[in-house]
Amino acid sequence: MAYQIITDGSCDLGVDIPRENGIRVVPFYVTFDGQNYKKEIEEVGVRTFYQEMVDHQNVFPKSSLPSVQDYAEVFEEYAKEGLDIICLCITTKFSGSYNSAKTAAEITNENYPDIRIEVIDTTVNTVLQGILVLEAVRMKKNGLTFEESIEQINRIKSTGRIIFTVGNYEYLMHGGRIGKLMGTAASTLGIKPLIMLREGEIFPTGITRNRTKAKKRLIEQTKEYFEKIQESPDDYQIVVGYGYDREEAVEFRDALLASLKTYSNINDIDIYQIGATIGVHTGPYPIGLGLIRKYDR
């Protein structure tokens, strides 16, 4: 029954939530000069990261995945204690973190052959990955076995969606998430993109003329999504994600909550700060929401 839940730094759960829930986070690295890489949160705070982008708008930071050694050291720590391991990694469409973890698992099993290590491609990222990890924690607290938790994680991960917008296209262009031709045209027109992440990839879902309209449309798209799948938000975990501007996130959360109350019984929504791993692609002003089906609904 004893197993440890591990995830990578894309989960954006901050410091307190992993500590309070017994989650081990293997951090990504971030650099502003392309040479000196620092571990996110452990060596460079998320707020510091965003402030650097806001203060130096022509500098485009980069992130680097956890190494095989990073994972192997963490896996061995729990293997020594006789704990099996479930490791939830960012979608392989965005990063090779999963591959690092798989290799580290093989290395660990050479020395600890009786330890079961399951590395999962979550097909999600950022705050959505965070609430999937928290669902895994809930499974464990509710007494699900190692095998049962793996089954449920793989079952619900495909229900995850991120519905969001960004400040501009520049970071998506530099990160290779959209074509340069589309990005240049959009930047020239000053339009705001509406984007959805599903099954590990991002897809455009529309454009608006300004950020206020973009946020309003995200809330409308959320209602339209639940109408389309004919399910209730009550059966889902929902969280708001933001980058630099928490005050904007609170206002967006309140507007989203007011909308949800008209067609669900949801009375509260948490707000998580999107970390550097995803922030290098979105820039300092991403805002939106993640949603995923609760495992026991």
C-alpha cells in the first residue's frame, strides 16, 4: 500500500501544497542568459522570474528539463525506504521530462528490483497537472492501491483541459508553439488569442480585440464546454492560473465563479501561479483555467 507521489516542476503547486500533501517535486531549470541555469523555486523564485521578464521585455528566458540524475537521486531516496513510486510528468508534447524519469526508473530498478516505479505521461501541464497530482494524492488518502491509483490517473487525465489567453504572441513564437507568420500578423493587429490545451497539445479557439473581451470569452467558453460534453462542473476540479498579476487573477476568478454559480454548485475556486516552466512560453501575462474530472465522479 505504501507509495510515494512524485511530479516535475510543471505542476505549479508552489512550495506549501507539496509539503502539506507529501508530494515530491523534481524542478525544471530556467535561464535568462542561455548559460546559467537555476532550479525553479529552489534557486530562483517564480515571482523573481516574472519580474525579470516584466523589467526586461526583450529578453526571452528558456527552461530545461530535469536530468536523469535529478530523477535518479529522488527515486533512490524513496526506494531505500521501500516505497513504490508514481511519477507524474508534463506532457511529452512539451518536454522530455518523462523520458528522463523513465531512464532514471530503469537505473533505480537495477539496484532496487522489488520497487515498482510507474512513470506517467500526464498529457497535461501547469496548473492542470497540479490538480491531477492532487487528485492522485486524494486517491492515496482514500486508500486506493498503487495499481488502482495508476488506473484512475490514466482514466481521468484525458478529461483535462486548459482554457487560457496570453498577453501577446511573442513568447509563443519564441517557444515554437505557434508559427512565426501567424504570430507576426497577430502582433501587428494587436489581437488576443484564445487557446485550449487538450491531450497534450495547444489549439487556437478564437481571437478577441482586447484582453477584457478575451477573459470574458474564456468564461463563456467554459460554459460552452460543459454544455458540449453534457456534464456538470460539480464533477470537476477547477483552478485559475495566472502569471505576474495576481490582482487580475482574483478578478477573473470572481467573474468565473459568478458564471459557474448559474449552472453548478461550485462555491470556491483556487488560484495557482503558473511557473517558469510554462511561463517561458506564455510570457508574464497568461491567465485562464484548468479543469479535470474528479476520479470518484
